[in-house]
Amino acid sequence: MNWERIVRRMEQLLRLKTFPVAFKMLENKDELQSIPFMRRPRKKMTLCQLVNLVRAFDWTVGAEAGDFLFPTCPSIIGLSDVPEFHKDGTFRSIVWVKKKEDAVKYEAAIPRLPPGKYQAVALAPLVYNPFDPDIVLIYGNPGQMILLINALQVEDYEVMNFHCVGESSCSDAIARCYLTEKPSLTIPCYGERRYGHAQDDELVMAIPPGKMEKALSGLETLYRRGVRYPISFAGAELDLSQTFPPSYSEVITLEKIKGIGNILLLAVTGGIATGKSTVSKMLEEMGAPVVDFDLLAREVVEPEKPAWKEIVEFFGKQVLQGDGRIDRKKLSAIVFSDMEKRKKLEGFTHPRIFEEFHRRVREIAAEDPDAIIQADIPLLVELNIQYRFHKVLLAYIPEANQLERLMKRDGISREAAMSILKAQVPIEEKKGYADYVIHNEGSLEETRKQVEAVWKELKKIQKEKCLK
């Protein structure tokens, strides 16, 4: 797993203050010696101290049962059994509950790893790819954590149930994540704040490593949809109509556009070198007029048009060619690795692109009220505008085929082609947004049969729409 890519991007999107922690239980304590840059405790410590040394000090650390100050920590992560004076309620009743009877219930409620399997624990900054982690610990404030929860819910939604036993919060994050294999969020306890230096505003989430790509993908999706960290304040006494995501305020306009005559709006998208243009051409031959968003994007930035003026004012004349037109390569180089500048550019161009799209839709509908209008949009998912259309069609080929086609088509190296693909949402992820998927790796005849089947389905939908 390329943890550096995932962690660095997540740090950027969430503005994390401390390193995400790779956490691993070891069945053989001798494995600690093989982990690069390993530091062993020189004194008895707590588990929360070890976590802090990783996330704040940038250290790689490891410990055995005998390295812990009290048996509480190793008993939670399975390095030792629960002592009898814990089981009978003595320990918890000293401070945390009134009666030993409550302390017994307290101990029974604490999730723990079963003893006997593990001999040691290793922790390290995940970004350095130190080992294959069992879980990942991320610390952040409530604003960061709710976005992380939202990100994990973007795809395959499920309600997240989180717990807090009280003191010994490591059990709720670490042990519970181990046992359930699901993300587990909790509130760092008094001990972790006192001895592990968790801050007043911090929460902690343990995430199975297999969920990290999903979390990052969800964060990227939310970012494209305008949900980002830090979360800006709209103002309790102000008119909020302009502060919601554009899709909220555009609903009325979109419904009016979608409801013109008996038209059907079909977004046709794909990835680079997936054969989208071939599919779009076939649909056009079957009777679907096409509006090409790439052409619209070029038209709205022609010299002296409003978007052109805003771009030049913000980015400077350095982005102009000798004839005064926008140098698309220079502008792309500027915004490619700068999210904020890219969003600024989109703010100049997108409203004008959609104004022109809506105008053309009205023109087509005036001539043919029953038109199935296709919008050719390569970056439909990246721009999060699929909600603007009745249906979405994806031209698809497996990523390996996509890579080979791109190398052959553009005469570029594998490394260059992979870099281009990484700049787009993966084609496999795009499948989840599509109503129709045209598998385009076969012959033209095979592609045409699929397109014809989709066309028949669209005509059927349009007929049913007309009858309502």
C-alpha cells in the first residue's frame, strides 16, 4: 500500500495536526528488532504515551507487556490477562465508580483483545510505510472527525455506532476496531489527556487499513462537492441562501431545464482513452444531439468574455498567448497541483458553461420537444455534476486496457500515462455513478449493440415520462 500518498493527501484535506498512527500487534516480540528506526522504552510507560510519541514526536516505538507501567494497558491489547484486582472491582472503585459492583460491570464492558496470542505491540507514523498495520489511529477535532465520518459514508452507507466506556478509551478505539473490523470513534479519556497529551478538542478514530482508501476517496468526493475543512461559518443571523453547495440553490433551475417539453438529458462520460467519443458518436447517429462541454469550456474563455476577464485579473497576463487567448497548458500547470486555485478557476468558468448549456438545451427542445440530448462531459464525476441529468452513461474499459490505449494513442511512457490517470477519478469508481455502463474493450460491433440497447431503454423511459 502506498501509505505516503494516502496520508499526505488526507493530511492536506483534513489539515491534521499530528501523524496518523500505524498500529500493529506482534505474535513474536523478536519482530520488533526488524522494524526500521525502532525505539524501545527506557522506563515504564502507558499505551497513550506510546501513541503520543508517534503522532507528535514522529517516532517509531514498540513495547512488550513488561514495558508498561500498570497492567491496565497490556490487558486491553492482549499482552496480558486482566489482573484479579481489576476483575473484582477493586481498581475501578478507587477513583472511577462508587461501588465495587459498578466496577465489576465497568470491567466487563471494556472490549479487549484476547490474551495469549500477542507478545508485543509496534506503533509508527503511517506515512513512512513502516509495516502492514492492523489499524490506523487518527486524531482530530470534532469538525475534522465529522468529515471523516461523512467520507466513510459516501459509498455503501451505514450508520456508525460509537462507544465510550469512560476511562480507558484505548479500548473503545483500538480494541473495538480490532474486534469489529469497523471504524471506531471515541473521546480520549482523562488518562490519555493527562498522560498521552490528547488535547481538549481532540477525538480519536481507529480505522481498519482496508478502509483508508475509502475514507480518502470519500474526502475527495466531498471536496469536489464543496464540503471541506476547515468548515467556514456562514453566520447565524445572515441570509444563508448563497452559502449552501451550488447544487442546493440550483435545484429549481435544474428542474425547469429537465422539465422542458419531454426532453431527456443524458450525461455521457468516461475516462481518458476509454472510447467515450466513439459511444457519443453512435448515440448521435441514433438521433441524440450532442452538447460538447469541452467546446463550451473553450468558448466561454474567448478574449474579452466575462470568464476571460476574471481569469486574467486573477492569474495575470502570464496565462495568455501572443494573440490574447488563454494558454490552456500554462493555466493547467498552475492549477493542476493547487486545489484552491483550481476551484477559483472553476468559479470563473462553470457558471458560464452551464448558462450556455441551458441555452442550447432550450434551442434543441424548441426544435424537438422529444429530444434525447446527450452532454459529452469527460470530468462529470470529478466536477460532481451528475445530478444535473436524468441519466448517466459511462464508456468503460478496465484500467489496464485504459493505460495501454493511452500510451499507444499519445505515444507516451507508462509512467507518464499513469500520472495522467492518477489525476482523474479511477474508472472503477466512476462505474458507481453510472446508470448505464458501455463495456468498450471489445469490437465496434459489440459496442454498438450495447449502445442500441441503451437507446431503446432511454426511449422507453422517455415514453413513460410523457405519460405521467
